[in-house]
Amino acid sequence: MAGAMTVDGSMVRIDRPMPWVGRLLSLPLLAASGYLLWNVALGLRQDFSGFGRLADDLVPVLVFSGLGLLVGIPGVILLTFRYFVVLNETLRQIVITRQFGLLNIRRHRNLADYHFISITDDYDADLTTYDVNLCGSKGTEPINLMSFTKREEADRLASEIGRVLKLPARDYVGTEPDSDE
């Protein structure tokens, strides 16, 4: 999975793009929503121009409006979803942003809680992915920065982030996870 990383001085921004399949799945949802809401608009136009009564069409208008919104909102979310992580060495802060449409959901973390960058694999023999994570002590939730299908790309990203943030990169590919006993 390719992504974009930009380095600006001591600030690193890592964009994790939505897979094209997710964007493609949004199109049938938006089409269905558009069809339902278009029928609502046609019914309201007919009622307000004098060819029908709104009292007779109120239940279908409400049902079609509700269904149109119920189907359309997930379509808009799939179409406009973005996820990115900003690592700021100067402020010693990490900002994780999930964005869809005009809505931004941000989580702030303290960079001092994270001590190294790890490269791990998923133990899948057919299609191995290599994850680059920002890790801290036990009890600190790791931040998945990016996933790759090639180990060289994961090593390159980990070394670049490690250079900017002055953190060591540890390669855990092919090792067993620690037991939490």
C-alpha cells in the first residue's frame, strides 16, 4: 500500500490513502441515494405546483428521504475518507487525523511516550504486509504509520522517520510476538 510522506524540517506528515476499492464502492451508494432523493424532489415539486397534496405524500416523502440519507451518508464517508499522521518534533506532538467530508476527528499524542519505530509482518505466507509502527513502552498503544507489500519500502520509511525524529528503528520481521504474561 503506497502512501505519501512529506518532510518539512522537523515535521513529518504521512498520508494513508483510501484504497481505490473503497472509493469505487461509494459510487453505487451515492447513485442509489441520488435516485431516492431525486424522486423526493419530483414528488415535492408536483405537490407544490398544485397537482398533488402534500398530506397524501407525506409518508412516502419521509421514507424516501430517510432511505436516501441512510444510503447516501456512508457513500459520502467512503468517497471522502482520509487518514493521516503528523509527527512534529519541535512541539513533541503526534496528531492522528481521520477526515471525511467536513468532519475531522483528531487525536493528540505526546511524542515523548514513543521510543522507537518497529517494522513487523503479519505472518501470512501468501501475501505478506510489512507494517511500520511508532511504539512506546508497554501499555502505550502503537501507532500504525503505514503498511507495505515490500520490505525495502518499509525499511526506507522507518529509517527516514527515525532520522527526522532521532528514534531507532527495530526490525521484528520473522520474530514471534512477546507474551503478555
